[in-house]
Amino acid sequence: MKIRSLIRACVLAAMLGGCLLPAVHGQQSAPAPPRYEYRAVHDPDGTGKFYMGREIAQVMGHEAADWLDRPEREQEEAPDRMLDALKLHPGDVVADIGAGSGYMTFRLAQRVGPKGTVYAEEIQPEMLDIIRKRMQERNVNNVKTILGTITDPKLPPRSVDLILLVDVYHEFDHPWEMTRAMVRGLKPGGRLVFVEYRLEDPDVPIKTVHKMSEKQVRKEMAIFPLRWVETNESLPRQHIIIFKKTVER
């Protein structure tokens, strides 16, 4: 009778926020496996921290901002072709996560126009200083800078039409927490877009931990309320992997 009463109580509690059943007859529920794994032997360009079998790469610091603006990016990455594939509209609200020096931010600002908004998010204040300086120099008024954290990009809830991550997701120290927060920032039906160097292509001249396979990206997104839409392989070295938010949260 006590067990039945407890179950009935838990059903009611679940409707109000959840219930955790205690151990019965001395049994204890098994602890959840750790989300992250740490290995002493790992890629020298990685952190030794693994998520779903993938090693997290070391973060590029603000000292390398000039590399983000290198002229060769036009040929190596075809950024305008990538943005064409996203089919942005005037008035869209877009988030550039890990915006760096604003290389993509200002291109996005042109695409969404004066009635649109681009959130330029970074965890490095020095990068945001560069973006704000360029906003003044270029008289750009539709960009808003956000200082995020390693677990939360601090986007307004259910506010963004598209989140763009260009060569940055593989460096997230807490990818599960960041993805959960990004999904929260998307409008229902909003898109989450990964642009990552193709791990499948050995000819792409990028360090291994700074590449990602399509299979791995889809594996890591499968646990979230996201639906894979398409993978565009039209860029010289990168995938464009697009997901859509499926439920309102």
C-alpha cells in the first residue's frame, strides 16, 4: 500500500515539476554517467576533455584576431556563398555565437538590414571591444554585443530566428550546456547552423581537433529538440549543417 501511495504521489508531483522515487528494500538508483570524460593521453591541440567521444579543442584567444580577418578567408571559406545558403531575410534576428572580431557579424548585419538584429556573442571581452570599435567606424546600428559565459550565450529566450556557429562549436568547453541554452534562445522553428571544417576530408589543412564530421554533429544534436534539415557541402572546406527547433521551450 505504501508503494502504491508513493506512486500516486509521484504521478501528481510529476505534473507539478517531477518526483524522484527513493530506494526500495535498500536498493539505490544508479548515478547518472558523467557527461564529460577526461583523458591523460590526447591530441596536443585538444583539451583532454571529451564529449560523446569527441575531444574538445583548445580555444583561439583574442591575440589571434588578425587571423580571423585574413584575406585568404574569402577563397578558403566563401563566406558570401555560405550566407546565400542560409536564405536570410530583412528583419531577421540572428545570433553570431563566438563572433570573434566580427568577420561574420557585419556580413550578417548587411543581410538582415536596419530592421533586423544581429547579436554578436563572445566570452572574450577583448573581441567585443574590437566589434564595438568597428561598429562605430562603420556606423553600424543593428548589432548588439553580448558577453556570454562558457555555459550560456545569454540570448533572450525564444527571440532568435537563426543562430550561426562558424568554426566555434568544436571549442565549446561545455557543449551540452551551451546547446541547451542556444535552443532556449531560438524561436519555435528557428534554425541552428553549424559551419565546421570537414573531418571527412583529409585534404582540409586544419588540425584534426578543429574539424568535425557531419555524423558527430548530428549525434550531439540528436538529444535536443532539434530536427536535422540539411547538410550543404558547397563550400570549399566546410559543411553547413542546419537544424530546426521542433518544440517551444
